[in-house]
Amino acid sequence: MVANPQRRRQLLDAGIDVLAGQGARGLTFRAVDDAAGVPQGTTSNYFANREELLRELGRFVFERLTPDPVPETEAPTRAREVQLMKELLGRARDDRAGFLALYELRLEAVRRPDLADAIADRYAANLDAISAGHVEGGFPGDRRTALLLYLAMSGLILEHLTLPGLLPNDARGVDALVEDLVTAIVPPE
């Protein structure tokens, strides 16, 4: 396999775009080559087969969607939690393809146990980090609060990205829903 990290990332980003636009069934080496704007056969030089490409996309999508760590400098209040959840929603809007690809990978994992294990492990680690960050960061509530907030935001983001007409379609309407979710789930200080 070829070892050019920049080209590999270019292909993985293109794979995310293909998953978001065409679904897992549309994910072929040719489609990734086309989306990346590279010569035909390039993707097959980096990934032995489609299964390897799917596994790598499952790993990569988490890397792509995870923001760079920033030390928390504000007080851990319910209001700060609202800000953080609005930032999460903003990241989903900004990288709609990344989030849609993640949903496609989750659906594909239902049919592929090897992919399911990798995806489930990443989600479990992510959820554990979210819960620990909530509790250790001193935010109101406990690990269950973090879990409920995670589940509510996951559903809101899924609805917002996949059925845009279902929720209020202006940014303020969805932001107001975020405020309502946090207020309903996170106890007052």
C-alpha cells in the first residue's frame, strides 16, 4: 500500500463525501477516486478492499468530527452547557457530510459485525469521555445527565440534518430547542 498521508486523508475525506451523498452502497473505489479528483485506481493503491476502506472511514470520521481540545475556562453552569450544545449543533451544520457519513456507517455496521465492533468501541469511548468531562468538569448533574443530554442532542442533530423541514428551519428555532433540551435535562446549579 502507498504511504502518502496527505493523499490518504484526501481519499478518506472524499469517502466521507461519497457516503454522505450516495450512501454506503455507492461507496466504490471509482466513486472515491472521482470525488477526490484523482486518477482511477488511486484508492485501490491505498486500501486493499472495500471492507478496509469502510473500517478506515469508521475510524477517520471520528477523527474528523472531534474538535481540537480546548481547556474549559468558563464556569460549569447550565448556561455554559447550552453554549457547548449550540457549538456541537454548529459543528454538525458546518460538517453536514461528516455527520451524514457517520449515520451511514452506523447503518452499514448493522450488517457488518466487524464494522459494528469498531464503531461501537468508538461510540463507547466517546460517550465515556463526554460523561467524564461533564462530571469531572463540575457541570450540574451526573453521568446520567450527560447520557440523557447526549441522547437528546443526537436525536436533534439527526432530525435537523436528515429531515430539515421537521424542526423549525431557521437557526434560532433549532437553537431554542437546544436551550429547552438543556434546561429540561441539566439541573440548575
